[in-house]
Amino acid sequence: MTDTYSHQRFSQQLNTTLRLVPPQGAAIPLDLIEVSQVRRFSRYEAFSIVLRGPVGCYIPQANYSLEPQQGAPFDLFIVPIRQDQHGIYYEATFNILCAEVPA
């Protein structure tokens, strides 16, 4: 499951379009436009992604199913963070517990 939400996976999908599948209605395209640098801490790594949706199509903060161009669908909690003439932007943040390294 952790690989689904890995920094590497999102970095490989940068500048691609994912389809958000709402509980009702048509799918909404979201462009993956940013993957932050990963920050490593003693037992976990943290990063965030930014998605851009269409102008005039507000998506409330919630958990949604997303379908990437390649790979299996996955659920993601997104939060609206800003809008401009290019669209409405959403962020998802990740704090992933790393496997312990044997001593």
C-alpha cells in the first residue's frame, strides 16, 4: 500500500492528468503539477503534491477516488488551496512511516 503513495510514484506521474471519480456525476480531470521535495525524519518521510482542476469546478475538501493514466486507482484526501485564471488548486500531504533499518 505504501508504494501507492510513494514520492517516487508521484514524481513519475508529474505533469500527467488523473481522473477524480466523484460519488455522483462525471469524472473530473486533475493535472498533477507539483511534487515537493521529500523531507526525511528519523522514522518517516514527508512530502506533498499539488493538483490543478478546471476553472469553475470547485471540489470540496474530502477523500476521493483517483484514476492515474497508468496504475491502479487509489483514494486521496485533497484540500483546495487557491485558484487563479488557470484553475483551482488542491493539495494532498503525506507522512509515511519508513521501514526500520536492522541494527
